[in-house]
Amino acid sequence: MLLSLIGAAMMLALDLPVGNAPEPVALPHFPDRYHAYVWRNWSAVPLKRIAEAIGARPEEILKTGRAMGLSDPLPLSEDFQRRSALTVIRRNWHLLPYDQLLKLLDWTPEQLAYTLREDDFLYIKLGSHKPRCEPIRYQPPDERTQQREREIAQIVRQEFPGGFSSPADPPFGFVARLEKPPSTGRKPTGSSLFSPRYCYSYFAPYGDPLLDSKADPYPDGYLERLAAAGVDGVWLQAVLYKLAPFPWDPALSERYEERLAILRRLTERAKRRGIRIYLYLNEPRAMPLAFYAARPQLKGVTEGEYAALCSSHPDVQKYLSDAVATICRAAPDLGGFFTITASENLTSCWSHGRGGECERCRPRGAAAVIAEVNTAIQRGIAQAGSRAQLIAWDWGWPDSAAEEIIGLLSQEAAFMSVSEWSLPIQRGGIETVIGEYSLSAVGPGPRALRHWEFARRRGLKILAKIQAANSWELSAVPYIPALENVAQHAANLRAQRVDGLMLGWTLGGYPSPNLEVVAVMGENPQMTPEQAMGEVARRRFGARYGETVVQAWREFSAAFREFPFHIGTVYHAPQQFGPANLLWGEPTGYRATMVGFCYDDLDTWRGSYPPEVFSVQMLKVADGFDRAAALLRRAREESPGESQTHRRALEEEIRIGEAASIHFRSVAMQARFVQLRRELESASSEDARRAIAAALESILNTEIALARRLLLLQQEDSRIGFEASNQYYYLSADLMEKILNARDLRDRWLPERLRRAVNR
């Protein structure tokens, strides 16, 4: 305990957050935490660093891995390590204290602190607390440990006789393919009812993407592939103090000139391919409380250890305008900016609805303050004489203030609203509403229609933010092949005379048929969704497969419309991780986190759905996806197709459909497991207990089969399990760990739990 307290104090001194520092979750399928550490970092971190982080020798780590049946680790490229840091952090969060985690990453505390805070809310995704992990040290294994090592090795050999560490398509293999220009594809017409049509990079690092020229977020070949799929804009996160001088603390802006130079080159390269770059602004960023000791006049509302830079202060408004002007001058080909001015990070005093606590902002009200942040940014664009477009997004705005905010926006600004937000739905007999991030529901909804009408009265250009390729309903596949939903959504937006589209948040930037069908709908005002799907299918899959592919897309779409949507579900349920999410024999006590750790928190996963309905709806989606994939398999068996290219495209579509089905089915299995675990505890008769135990055993066997199959699919297709802002949700070792986990529950925990219940 003393060591833990000392460690926590040390990390606070390094500005690394600890929260309430709970106990880490139990991992009884391993002999100890050391073995879990070796397993999870094998072929994910260089062997030497795995050893150095815990004060061991590489040969000791190698011996342990081999004892558990692991093939010798593969060499790891610099690119792999650069692109997988978030995956490494997540898989070690419950294993290592901060000091050992820093050694494993080979990072400074400042790097980790910035990443936790700025890399798309990583610390929130991790639960807003650091589990209280004792340092891991190597110990020579005793006989009991060696016995468990042998058991694990035997399971590995049984499950994967040929090994599982040499995939045909290794992690990030898709990057090299996307960096190459397309050999074939559609030729954009240059004319569309929707412009811009912008998305995020499928593989860009999120936190500071402009500093590392070795991890280009938009290589030329990838830009050409996006253009061929109908995209004419892409976006990146921007933190103003990283791209322009921060007047109160210039050290925060170190190397801003390098970032601007990279941004300028990127905008020039993209423009040559018909694509504009947009920067996402969530400003002004809050500062630590210590920052205000010498600058009390700038301080706004306080949250925790941070306070807002009060945007009602003239100096802060000037900073916003000057910083934007600096960016526009440095990158004259910049397409524009889009803003989130409520929710997300603490920015203005009214960004989290607490402006009443600020003497300057209270009398002005939320609408004036939120609009003024956008106005200051527009002023900076004008100051530079730039043609960049400001897109003011209403995400997080209080509905009651939307009309007033829109009325105060500059006439040069465009206005964007989430298309599907507040759309009423009924699934499994449960009535609810969409809370954005939905591809299963076809918008627009009443909120967007109302807010667009306010903007039209002002004469503003209007945009819809949609999820064209995938969503947090499932982001672990490059796109969800529910193209009928996508095409119909585009048709509805065309009818609403929407001017432009944000095609997705950080997810959905793969050059997919989904993006292409949106472009086709915009380029051809009379084209129906059915015709657009047919055109895209024939171009990608050939005439012989095209008709069947369209039929499968309709099946995928119908199945997806059964998804039990609730905003709590899309953020917290295990659909991103599928069978890689572990099961526990005893309740963990942990709450599921936002697109991070799901644990066993069924009551958060299911949102407003009763447990039985939640599971049944997930199974409906999985069964429908299986039926659609079966159509594609029959087409493959009955015809060789018109070319190898078309056959490969069909194989990929089958893999994506099957992988998606596995994710949905696994969510249903996990939900049933947690529910039955509760029922087993309270069952009053021997017959009831045995029936529940048989059902639990069946679920565990299903989860083993799902994990095994998904592992093989991921080894064939490195896109599976990946999303840009979260990197890999799982690697092969995680799916194999789930097999260890499920077999341990089946073979040890379940018999023990039954015996305990009998003797109760």
C-alpha cells in the first residue's frame, strides 16, 4: 500500500491523472499479472523494451512467452510502433503503473499527459482513473506457475496448430495498400449537389497529426483513392496553440512553424487531387489553474484542475482571431474550419453550460458567447484575406438557444447539424430516439430539420453531418455494408436541399462503396437509391456479381435497422471489441467507458432496452448479416466473376459482413452471460442451476468459436479491428486471450460455482 501511495504522489507530480485509483481487474486465466504482461505485449512492443520496462532480461521474457506456447515475436517496424501507442496503453492500463508504462512506451510524462488529455478524450475512454497497479517484476516460475504455463501452451497448440503470430496480412498492412494510387475506379464528374463531402483519414494519428512527417495522414495515393470514391474534403484535429503563437506562454507553441509548413504542403497536395483540407477547432482550450496565477483576468469557469480561457475577454477573442489568421496565411489553400463550441473539451465558459458562474459571461448568456467564438474565428479568416469556409456545427448546443445562436452567426459562415439526431425509432417494441452516430436509422430527424430552417432564413449554406460508412454502432470494420440505408439517407438530404456533407467523425474514412454511393446520389439528381447501388456494385464487383451484391446490401440494411440503438449502447456496449472483450466469473464493479473498456456492465450497455430484448435485437442483426453474407458466398461458388479483381472484392465483402456479424453475435452472448451469471447466484433449485450452467457453457463455447473465427479473419484482413482514433481494438493475442479466458471459465469457474451453489 505504501508503494502505491508513493507511486500515486509521484504521478501527480508528473501531471499524470490517477482519479480514484481502483484495484485492477482480475485475470485468473493467467498465472499472474507478469504472464498477462508478457502475453499482451508479445509482438506488440519490441522484446527489449518489454524486458526493460520491468527490469527483466530479454531472454527471461522470451522464455516465458515460449513456455506459454507463443511463437517467437515478429520484428516490429518503426511505423507499427508509432501507429499502435494507444493500443499499447489500453492493453497495459490494468497491468502497469505509470512509471513502467512510460518505459514500455519510451515516452516522457509530458507526452503521455498530452495524449491522455488531447487524443480524442483518451483518459475518459480509459475510465477517468488509473487502476492502482503494483510494479511488475520477473520471478522465476514455481511448479504451480509452470503447470499453468504448460496448460496455456497446450490450449494454444489445440486452437491453432499452425500458430497465430504470422498473419497473411499483418497489422497496418492496409496502410501500404492505401498509399498506392488506385488502378481503376470511378472518375468524379466535378459537379455535385453536395459539396463539401469531407471525411477523416482512415489511419491518421489523432492527437498531433501534423508534426510527424513519417506518419503522413493523407498520402497521395490515399487522396486519389478518396477522390475516386467521391470525397472532395478531408479533416484533421487542430489545437490552436500548437499551430500559432500562444501569447501568454510561447513554450506551448513550440515547433508550430513546422506544423504549419507540413499543413501548407498537405493542402497543396490535396488540392491537386480535387480535395480540400478542413481543420476541426474546439477552442479556446482550457488551461491548468496554475496558468492563471499571473493572469487572473483571463480566467473563466473552473472544472477540476483546469479553467476556461474566458472568451468574453477581448484578449482571448484577439488570440482566437490572430491564431486563425496565422494558419490561413501559412496555408492559403486551406478549405476551412469546422467548430464544436459546446460540449467536448472545456472551452468557453458556456461550453459546458456553466457560464452563469462567470461574471463576464453570465449576463451575456449562452447564445451570445457561443456565437462569438465562431465570429472570432470568422474574423481571423477575414483578417488573412482567406477564402476558407467556417462551418459552425451545432453539436452540443442547447436546443433552446439554437435559433438565437444561428441568428448571431456571421453571414459568411455555413451551418451544420447532425442529420439523424432526435429521430424517433422503435426496435424490439421499445421506443427511443437516435442520439447521432447512427447508420442503422435513416435521417434526417426533426432537430436537424428545425435548425436547418433557422439557417435558411439567415441565408446560410447548410450541411449535414452523417455517418456514411460506419458509426459507433460498429467501427471495427472499415465500413458497414448497409448501403440501402446510406443511399436512402442521401436521397432524403438531396430532397432537403442540403448543400454539403460531413461524411463521418474519426470513423468511416475508408474509400468504401458507402462513400461512393453518396457521391453518385449527389451527382445525379434523378437517380434512385436502387439505381445508385446498382451502378456502384457493377463498377466494384462486375455485372455477374453486381445484382447479388445489391440484394445483399438490402439484406444488410434491413438487418441493421434492428440494431438496439441507444446512445449509451453505441458508446459503451462491446460491439467495437466483439469477442475480444473478456468475461468475468465475478462482477468487476467497473462501469463501462466511452468506446474504451466495456467490462461486464450490462446495465450500461443496454440503455433503455430490457436485457432480453437487447440480446434478441443483437442476434437479429447478426442473423441478418449472416444471411446476406451467405448470398455473397453462393455467388462466389456459382460464378468465377468477370475478373480476379471482382472476385477479390467479393471475398472482402464476405469477410466484412462475417466480421460484423461476429461482433454483434458476441455482444448478445456477453449480455446473456452476465444475465445468467446473476441468475445462477439466485437460483433456488438444483434443476434451475444445472439448466443455467448448461446455458452458460453453451455461451462460453460460442464465444470461443467466435474469437477463433475472428482471429483468422483479422489475419486475412488487417482492416478488421482497427479505427483511427482508437487504433486496434484487438490484436491476435487479445482474441487468443479471450479463448484462454472462456476456457478457464468453462473448465474451472463454472464447476466451482455450481459446487458452491450446492453447498450454500
